[in-house]
Amino acid sequence: MKEKIKVLMVCHGNICRSPMAEFVLKDMVAKRGFADRFEIASAATSREEIGNDIHYGTRDILRRHMIPFSRRRARQIERDDYDYYDYLIGMDNANIRNMERIFGHSREEGKIFSLLEFAGIYREVADPWYTGNFDKTYEDVLTGCEAFLKYLGE
């Protein structure tokens, strides 16, 4: 059996954007029939929300789009995540800088990405913590995850 593709979605607190991306991507691969070929998780660059579950706004939007999710606890990325995961995908530029600092590796090494770059969009995933607009974040996450699967060649 082929080794699983390991993906870690990363945002600041691991309660809004990265868990949204985690569960959207899990749903996409499940609907395409290849969930068994992936290991998908999410984490934070900060310690602010460690132990907290998904933000209610993210839960609401996942429910509205009938995307299954489970209770989870926010966690911070660790140095070992760099070696474990194949793709480390940040939601914004600050996430990328903090990932590079924590991992001790740069994005030029080919494992650290920005989610929307897979779609050829060079801006950050909208942060609903500040905007309150979970619909816009969902659109960005959907666009980025679809493009990521195309990048992988489905």
C-alpha cells in the first residue's frame, strides 16, 4: 500500500481557519473515495487557544454545508511536525513566518505553502476572527482545497 499523504493545515489559533480547512479537505477526499490515502490534521502557530474546540462560527458553516467534523482540541505546531507531514499549509503570511521560525526551515525547501497559492491566488485566507465573515473564509478554504487536490493530481 502506498504511504498516506500527510497534510497539516495551520493558522494562528487553530479554532477557525485551519480546522475549517482540515474538515473541508477531509470531506473532499472522502467524497472522491480516497480518504484512506490521506492523513489530514490542523494546528496553530500560537499558544493562545490551546485546548479549545472549534469556533462556533466554523462549526456553523461546516454544518450549513453538511461537512462532517468532530470535537477536537487546538494544538500548537511542533518542530517534529516538519518531518512528519508532507504538506504544511498556512492560511496567511504571519502563519508562514511563524512556521518557518518554529520548524527552523524555510518555505523554499518545498514543504511549507500558503493555501491559496495552489489556486494561483497570492493573498491570505480571510480571517473570520477579525472580520466575522465565515462565509468568505469558507469560499477561500474551498478554493484552496480544490486547487490543492488538482495540484496533487487528484
